[in-house]
Amino acid sequence: MRTRLLRLGLYADGPGLDWVREVVERVVAAHSARIVAVDVHRTHPDPESAPAELYDHLADQWAIEHPGQHAGARELVELQVRLRCSLRTWRRLRTAVLLGLCPPDPEPHVCRVPWSAC
């Protein structure tokens, strides 16, 4: 098994970020993987790009889905979760996390936290 990285771009406030972490932790526990580290980056490790540049469409998405509402303390961040698991398990985890963030619905709906997966 190797250490693998799950990267999620988010437009979230504190409670939204906590909720995303809970989704990830719940999915990881269900797949018998292990979280090695969790980091929240407000600036991307590459000094020439920041989450604001990589994920700016998420703030636009939120504004479109919540017209006239103030964004409050939401900010663009990248959640990086290092996992100890096989590639097959990582793929299943990634799919399950994305479904947990925005479950499929036959009707159009708004996800709780705008997200983007790398």
C-alpha cells in the first residue's frame, strides 16, 4: 500500500469545511483505509497558483445558486487528504466522497458546499 492524495477544491466556511471533513472521514472508515494527514491550503503549494485561481469558478457557482445572499466567511481552499490504501481503494474512496458531497438526484439541486475534485 502507498500513500495517496485526495484533493478537493472547496468554497466553504468553517462549518462547511468541517462537514466535508466528516464526509471524508466517514467514507475512509467504511473502506478500511487510513488517513495519514489532512491539510487545508489557502495558497496552493505551487507559488504561482493559488486556490483562488484554481477554484474561482466555485465562488461563481455559489453566487449563481444563492442569488442575493452574502457569502459570509466562505473562502476558496484546497483540502488535501493523504491516505494509506491501494489504488483500487483510493478510486472507490474518491467516488464515494464525491457522491457524499453531492448525492445524485433526479431533480436539479444545490450541493451544500461547492466543490471540485482534482
